[in-house]
Amino acid sequence: MTVWLARTIVLAFAALGLGIGTDGGVRAEDRPSAPANAARLVAELEALVGNPDGPPGVIVIIQRGDDRAVYAAGLAEVGCADADWRSCEGSPPDIDDHMRIASVSKAFSGAVALALVSEGALSLDSPIGDVLPDLPAAWHPVTLAQLLNHTSGLPDYTASPGFGQQVGANPAQSLPPGELLAFVTDQPLNFAPGSDYRYSNSDNLVVALMAEAVTGDTYPAVLQDIVFDPLGLTRTSLRTELALPTPVLHGYLVEEGSPPEDVTEVIAFGSLAWASGGIVSTPHDLNRFVRADVGGRLFGAAEHDAQFTFREDAASSPPGPGGNAVGLGLFRYRTACGDVYGHTGSILGYTQLIAATADGLTSITFSVNAQMGEDMFPALRRAQEAAVCLALAD
């Protein structure tokens, strides 16, 4: 492991909980035609992979009803160690390539929670203390809804010094969720539950533990039963193995002037990120999931309405296109071309966006195989907004 990679591993986990402000990005303008938006998207994708700090590859799926279009640029795998590696031969990312979906995993735990509420196994008002009494007493009043929209006040375990030291020393080691939360169980809440917003990876670990408690099953089994099987997501899993199933969209660290470093199988994200960022999927499966999740096909109408209750000025991490607002297990992205709903993700080797219209009939998945730093956010968000504008074009 290089010194550069070792230094970056802890930063990668910190980015799971990075709270970035948003500039809103809403402008009054006429929507360009679909061909003009398609040309804009292609140009933005080529600019993204051509940037010295950009990812090796990017793939976007846009589906309107039954019509699906795929846009890809760059490389799924960097096949040479040349300084001029962008000129290497190789295939672009494919819709069936496996990849780490980072914090998009939180949309899955949100869907599980809302499905269990719909079934009566949980309530959005269920407090932690009633379901998980062994967690700290200060956490007991926090409700399921507050966990889902990051207003719980729970300290983020990925930001704790102890967790950073653990991952830096042994990134391939697996830890159970109880031990992950133990890094912060001695800390006070960041604020009174419901009084503020702060993105925390601890929230979704607790959501998944609540799902296990009320179902009597493991969280991977609950995911399989509630989400994967009903939607036919045969290439999606919460796996503890370092290796990804083939074919693979390789994840990279990119440093200007050097060939990218493959970090696909460096950290045990399936365990160390678990319900907050450990799921492996493909662009194809993510597209199918976001249409069902945002469209309310996995739970009842009341839960769908609750999902769409938003808190303003609450950015996802990393920020999505346009103005961001948080709901239950998803965010609203208000762009110049219209509103879409979904989730972003950022983890060592990958940056993700899934989004759909409120009815789930129009969708966007946007996957790059590098973790984008803050300096790349403007270019990334421009490209994401170009994808949204193409999806919503008349």
C-alpha cells in the first residue's frame, strides 16, 4: 500500500459524512430541446473524464418510461501504467459492471424502513429505546423518522478518531455494526433530536439494527426479502468480501501526473460502512431500484407521502445537482430543469447519484469510478444537472 493511499483511506471514510453546502442552482430559463441536452450531456461527460483530477470513467443511464439511453465515457479499467494513461485502450463502463454504491446504500435502508412501517412492524415515531434498549440512554428518544432525515443528533462514527485509526491500521478488517457504533456511544448527541440537521452515517446503522430487531433476521436477509427479490436486483448485494463480482467497474484514486491507483478491493466497506455505504450494485440495478423507491412501489401511499416531507437547505453528501433538501431516506434536487428525488454517494473509488421523478417513471443513474474531491464538485454537478435536464426535456 502506498503512503498516498494509506493517507487517503481515512479521508475517504470522512467523506461519507461530509456536509457540503449548496448554492441552490435554480435559474429561470427555457428548457433546451432533447437533442441540445443530449449534446450538452456528452460534452460534460467528456470534460469530466478529461479533467486532470477527473475519474477514469463515467456511465449515465436515463430512462423515460420504457425508453432507456446509456451514455458512457472513459475507461472501466485502466489497463496501463503510462503517465499518459488516458490514451490507453480499454472498454467504457457498462450497465452490468459491479461497483460500490457508497451512501446510495442509505436509500436502500430508507426503503426497508418505510416498508416495515407500511407493514406495521415499525412506526416513523418508533424511538430507538423501544426497539434497541441496549443503545445509550441519550439516544433512546430519537425516532426512526429522525434517523432517516439525519435530524437525530447521533454522532457520526466515521468521524471519530478511533475509527480513523482502526481503518488506517487495518482497512481490510471487518467489524460488526455494534462495534462501529461503539466508537461514539460515549459521546453526547450533537443536538436535541429533531432540532437540527447533520448528515451522520451512524443513523443508517441504527435503522438497519432496528430492522433486524423487529424482523428477527439479518439485515442482508431483510434487504433480500424487501428490496432485492421483489425488484429482481440479481446483481446487488451487501457483501463482506473485498472482491467484487465480475464484471467490475474498477474504482480509482486519481492524482494529477500519475496513473490512477486501483482501490477497488482495499477496504472492507461491506462491513465498515454496512448499511450506510456497503452495498455493491450495477448501474442497471440502481436504475431499477430508484424508479421503484422514489415511485413508492416498495411501500404504501402514506409512507410515500412521508418520504416526500422535506427539510430545506440540507445537502446530501456529496451535494447533488441544484438545490438540495432532505426527506426520509432520499433528497430532493431542485435544478433549473425541474425537480428529481434520490441520493448521492461518495466512497473510496466511486461517486454516485441516483434520481427519479416523483412518479418513478423518469430516472437517472450517474456513476463515476473515482471519489471526487471538492475541487471537482462544480464539474460533477454540471454534468449531473445536464443528465437531469436531458431526462426532463420535453
